[in-house]
Amino acid sequence: MDTVAPFLILLGIALLFWIAMIRPQQRKQQALGRMQGALSVGDEVMLTSGIIGVLRSLDEKTVDLEVSEGVILRVVRAAVGQVMTPVARDDNTEPVVDPAAEPEEK
């Protein structure tokens, strides 16, 4: 029994490591793959590099992303990091402006 105890401890540490580190990362990768597979034309997306645009066409491995009117980038589908959700705007409210971000007038 004395020779089995160290192996059980090592096995327990490995199990805790798998539960705490590896499994959550696997779930995150699976969710990202499902999101990338469910993309459709017209979705506003953000690439992993931070570029935001609207999907104009899709194929199995690449997407065409319109980043500005008439400017279309072809990127691999795996570069899509997230689908942007449109911000609900109320027509009666003014945009909030940070006074620190405005240049001073001289």
C-alpha cells in the first residue's frame, strides 16, 4: 500500500490539472468552432486582429469581409474571433462624449 499512495497522489494532481486547465480550454475551442461554422452573410464580426467588418461572402475556408465601403478583405474563417452584437440605440439620447478625449481649443 505504501508504494501505491504516491501514484494516487500524482494521479489526483493530474486529474485536477486536467479539470482546471485543459477542459475549459477545450470547451472554449469547441464554442469558437461552432461560432465560426454558424457565420452567415451580413454578420458584423471582429477578427482576432481586431479588425471589424461585415461578411459579404463565405466559403468553406475563407470569408470576404467588407471593412469600409468598397474595401473587401479575404481572410481565413479561423481568423474570425467573435460576432459583434449591434448596440441598441435610442434616437432620443445623445452620444456620451468624454471631455478628456476632446482637444482643447486655443
